[in-house]
Amino acid sequence: MQRARHRPGMPSLACGLALAAVLAAALAVLPAAAATAVPAAPATNAVLRPDTPVAEVTFVAFDTETTGLNAARDRLVEVAAVKFRRGQVLAEKTWLINPGRPIPPAAQAVHHITDAMVRGQPDFKTVYPAFEQFCRGAVLLAHNAHFDVSFVSAECARNGLPSPANLCVDTLPLSRVWFPDLASHSIGSLSTNLQLNAGGFHRALSDTMYLMLIFEWGRRQQPPGWTLDALFRAGHPPLRFTPLSKP
């Protein structure tokens, strides 16, 4: 269902102070920086506060491909992630995942991942530690993030794994603020509007690359010193990975 378009306004002082307190508490749970770092830019965020400039934040844009649309019943077949700061790609990674079941033709028609491609690939429980390590200490971005967050949370629950501690920004409501006149806010429509070219759509890695470029375009339109607090206020409060009941 289409969400109502966000209409920015001036929050009351009480609401502003309350949100700042919530953000401070939420950001405090993010892990500290890892000991290793990618040259030229930190790989993780050592300290995050609501007033941290977005330009100083390490983000991971991620995307998933699945066997269907229901996180409780369906399974992941691919996860991809791109780590970046200020538009500089620090690392990228794709994991094909064996879902332990056939991929329905309708799902294959969307992402073109076949049973043969995932045959012999590791399962989610094997892949997850590398994904969690890749994302550790970063703020995550996903487009229509509830879908991706729900699938990762469900896979963690059924495999007895702890969910990621990261906050995840949903770029879909954010894009409705940045591009209020567009009829569609899909990654494809946004990329076409901005004349971006990062390869095809509906594979996880290419979609994360487009997402990074879209987010960087929007970031550069903001005033100097644009903060995490302002980012969270602009779209939708960040999501958490909440373990679902084990199916």
C-alpha cells in the first residue's frame, strides 16, 4: 500500500527533544569500529551521535533476492552489500544462498537466479557471519527496507542467530521527500530520472549500487553539516532487525 507522502514541518520543542533522546539511545547500540580499516576512509563508525554529519558516516547499502514475498515462508537466495562513505566505495560483496528448496518460476522471472545457480552454494547460516561482519559498525540503507529487514530477521530467527545490531534507513520514504513529483519511487524510476547507469536491475548488487548513487545525489543536495538526526527526520525513523517467531 502506498504510504502517505511525507510533508516536512517544524516539530515542537518537546517532540524534538524526545526524538533526539531516542536517536541517542538507538545509536549507542551500534558496535565500535573494527580494528582494521579500509585505506583512505574508515571502514566503520567509531562513534555515532544524532549530530554526527552524514558526510562522516560509513553506510552499507544492501539488497536481497528471495524465493517469494513472505518472510515467514520464503527464503533468501542472494544478499549483496556495498560499503561507502561520501560516495567512495570501500568494499562490495555478493552472497548467493542455497534456500534448500526450488526457486519458483515467478521469482526466477524477477531476479533470474535459477536453481542451478544456487546448487552447491552455502546456506544462510553459513553466509550470515560474513554478512554481519561486513555490515558491523555501519548504518544500513535499503529501499523498501521493511522487506529486506524482515527477511534477514526471519532467517536469523529460524537459524538461531542473533539479528544485526545496525540501524537501517529506509530510502523509499526518503526518496518521496527528495522527488515529490515522481509518479514512481522504485530504484529503476529514480535511476532513470537521475540518468544513472550501474548495470541491470533486480539483481542484488546492481540495485545496491544504484541505491548508493541515489543516496549520494540526495546527500549532496543537503546543507553542509547535514546530520544523522536530520536524515532520520527527513524520511522515516530507522528500522531495527527484530527477531521473528521461529517458523
